[in-house]
Amino acid sequence: MTGAGHSRNGSAQSGTLYCVGLGPGDPELMTVKSARILSSAKIVAYFHKRGKRGNARTIADGMFKSDTLELPMEYPITTEAPVESAKYQNALTAFYDDKALDLANRLDKGHDIIVLCEGDPFFYGSFMHLYLRLRTTHNVKVVPGVTGMSGSWTNSGHPITYGDDVMSVLPGTLPEDLLVQRMGQCDAAVIMKIGRHMAKVRRALTTAGLVDRAIYVERGTMVDEIIMPLADKETDKAPYFSMILVPGQGRRL
Amino acid sequence: MTGAGHSRNGSAQSGTLYCVGLGPGDPELMTVKSARILSSAKIVAYFHKRGKRGNARTIADGMFKSDTLELPMEYPITTEAPVESAKYQNALTAFYDDKALDLANRLDKGHDIIVLCEGDPFFYGSFMHLYLRLRTTHNVKVVPGVTGMSGSWTNSGHPITYGDDVMSVLPGTLPEDLLVQRMGQCDAAVIMKIGRHMAKVRRALTTAGLVDRAIYVERGTMVDEIIMPLADKETDKAPYFSMILVPGQGRRL
């Protein structure tokens, strides 16, 4: 199982689908390997929301040649319907089916394709939906990246785990009572996907007794990053890609 | 709070202490920023166990100039005494005090120093013990890295989290009943620091009903990595830097 790449179609002509993790936002925090693969890219694909360029494409700016073919993959739906709804799920399933078919056709013509992914692709990344569709039929190689949470806790100046600390990553989308319960079962916590769940997450942190240790991070490592104690954040307005860190208090030596 | 670096001594002559995350093992998985900082290093320091070169030093091989001054920092004690014992804790506290003093003296002479750290420094890294001693008196800058767990789940071919999965990182050093309980409170799990705790961790995974989903990884992304279903691993012999992954089973689209 060396490398997240498994050639199973036996075709020597078929191209390779790469997914390169680009790290948390600062372009210098991408890996040497991702930078190398990008520098010789002929086709680059990336997800983005309607009317936005997408974080991944922004991070990769200037990292590939100007004559590289770009394949923007626009999400068909974002906040118009709840994630749990059939409407959302059907739209996304059809979207990933369609994009996987398009990429497969290009791979079958012998072209390599590089999919850009902010952070680390196998950690809550959209690419996994293409990966699950293509991994058994095509050559797929994934390059890990620095996660958004690593970039955020580093720039906050607070190590996240000490000694035997248990760290949990909690999506802010979870119900409040479940958030409270899970917050009580760990020593360090990272709450992701804050967005419109900010007020709920703040209440959960208060109930769990963690609110005074909580640090709010928005666009960590990007040029316009915001890092502050959660207690100092006056509004509950936050973008989807913000997060809250609760550093552990384990063994100091 | 931009950058985990806080100049507080006001001395223009004092050097900067960098800690560069080097990633999980494959040297190409270090960040462009860490590689850049290393390429002009004049003094490089790193932790290692007695009689061993240390993973960090090995990953950085060939990344800095041959006339760079190397400062190996040898742990005074590793497995001779339990981590919980006063003997262990006193020895390590004195060790970090001593090394912090040595680095401070060199910084005060105006030298920059680069501390090498495998993985991501603020995620269970030894550097945090130096950081806590020096951050208020000296310029300290930390560069995040790809974690060992990111490198491992990528090379296993299994995305670790989907949708709203809760992921917990559990040190294998925890008591068995606590491991079982925490394993029941998450959707995806990473068990670190396996080593001599392997038999206990395997029992806990079995009790928690997770053993059939568990993947064993040893030296992930290094040239001699081993990745296999835990069920296929016949012995309970494992190095300290092995881990077990339990991928989540959240929303597929």
C-alpha cells in the first residue's frame, strides 16, 4: 500500500490523477513535492463556489505555467439547501459523478491532471469524492499537506497538545448537545466549519467550561488572518473556514 | 498574533530561534518555507536519543550547507524510567532548562538557530518545552509541518474524515478503559505512540468494535514504511513512532 496511488487498469497510456495538498493558505507552506508537481502541470483542476475563485486556486497562484489548462469545478449548490437535505445530496452526487467522468475521459487520453486542494486532501477534503470514484480504475496519487488547523495553532502561538493529551476535531455543524458532550471527552479541541454555527458553538464551549481557553482563528496563515481570544470576539459572524482552538493543558516538563 | 514569533526583548542584536516542521518522513514533504530557512542555516539543533541520529536530523539530510554548526540535543533518559515517574520528569525538566539556556546564550550573541522537528512542532513536539521557556525573552518563529498522521492516512489510501465525522487523536499511553471509552466517542480515530502499548491498544480496539477497520502504519512516508490492516499484523511488537488509523465512515456524496 505504498503511496495513495494504485494502478489497476493496466493501461500504459492512461494519465495519472494527482491531488496536491496546498496547505493552510500561505503559499510557502505547501510541500516541496506539491510545488514540484505543480511546476510541470499541463492540466490543473480545482473546486470553487459560484462567483469565487476558490482558496485552492488562490494559494497556487504563480506556481504553474501560464499555458496550463485550467478546469474550474463549480459547486452546483452551497448554502441554498441544508447539507442533510436530499436536494443538496443529490445535486452534489450528480456533480461529483459528472466531474469524475470528465476527468476520467481526459486521463484515458493519456493526460495527467493535477487537482488542487487546500489543506490536506484526505482530511475533510472534497477531493475524496472524486478519489472514491476513480481509485479503482485509474492511477491516483495524493500528496498530503499542512492542515488548516496546524497553520492556525502555530500562528496562534499555542501548542495544541502536550504529553498524553487527547485531541478531538469537532465539526461545528454537530447538534449543540453532542458538541458539549464531545468537548467533555477530550483535553484539546479543534472546532471546524464554524460559519453560521458560531453562536451555537460558543454556547457549547461555555456549557463545557472551555470558553475562556478558546482561540478564534479566521483565514489562518493567509495575509488577512485574524487570531484572537474567543472572549474578545464580539459578534457571532464568522466565515465557514474559520475555526476555534482549545489548546490542551497536559504534561509540561 | 501573526506568526508564532513574538519579539519581546527589544534587542536588535539578538538572533531568532526558528523551529521548522519537517513533515512525516519523506524529505519532499517538508514545506517550501522550511526548506528555504534550512538552506541558509548557520546553526542547526535537534533532539535525538542516545546512539541514534534522530528522525528529524535524518529527514533534513542534505538540506543545509556542510559547514553548518550542528547542535545535537541528546535526551538524558528515554525508556529507563516510566514517563509518570519523578525520575523521568526531573531529568527531562533539567535537560530542557539546560538546552534553553545554551540556546539563549547563542541567540544573545546574535546568532540565528534552526531547531529541526519531525512532523508539526506544536502537535506533540518536544520543541514546545523550549518554546515555553524562551518565547517571552527571545524571538521565536515556528513553521508548521505535515503531521505524521496526515502522511500515514494519505499513504494508506484511506481518507480519514468525511462530512461531519468527529476525529480523535488518542495517545496509546492512556489506560485501557479510557482508550475504550474515548474510542466510543468519535467517528474516526488516530492512536499515536503505540510502541510497548500495542497489545493494550489492540484489546481496546477490539472491545470498542473498531479492530476490523483499523490500519497499522509504521514509519509512514519513509522509504521503509509498513502499512497493513491491523488484523494482518501477527505480533504486538511495534516502535514508538507507529500509529493506528481508524478511518471515519461519514457522508459519501
